[in-house]
Amino acid sequence: MKRTFAWVMAVLFAVTGYGWLRCAEGGELEKGKALYEDRCLLCHGPKGDGKGPGSIALDPKPANYTKKSFWEDPNIQQKIPETIKAGKGQMRPSPDLKDEDIQAIILYMTTTFKPK
């Protein structure tokens, strides 16, 4: 009986923890979306294709997050935060963003734009 109770409690905690994790991820995804819309959308566009209204006069054009080749770079998970913080080309730096803000943006980009 004690063993069954312990097993049921373990399953209950695992399921509840998974629910909390999904809720936290959902919150991070919403945070990332809001930050992307505020900081990135103008140039990178609502579809992440680098065709935002602010990209018209830019040369070179902003990165296209919908291309598989963008994500194939083995260092992309390091390059994205570096680019956000330091800027690149005509992209303004955002040193004011915290690491967790940048990770939320990356989560949103990966979830929304990365080809499957």
C-alpha cells in the first residue's frame, strides 16, 4: 500500500511539474513575442523573413529566420545573443536587455520561425 501511494505521489508530482514547466515556457514565449515585436519586428518583419517595413532601405537586408540555412550555423545559439547585445551592421545594439530577455526572444524566434 505504501509503495502504491509513493508511486502515485511521484506520478502526480511529475505531471504537476510538467504543467508548471509548460506554463513557464508559455510565459517566456509570450515575453519573447512582446520583445520581438518591440525590438525586432520593424526590420525582421512579422514573419521573421527580414522583410519588415524598416528593411526597405537597408543593405544588407536583415537576417531571414525562416531559412533553414540561418539555423544550420553550428554557432547560431551563441551568435544570436551576441548580435542582439552588440548589434551588427545597421542593427542597433541592445545592451539593456537581460540574458533572460534574450533567451525569451530566441525561444520565440525558434518556435515561430525556425523551419521544421
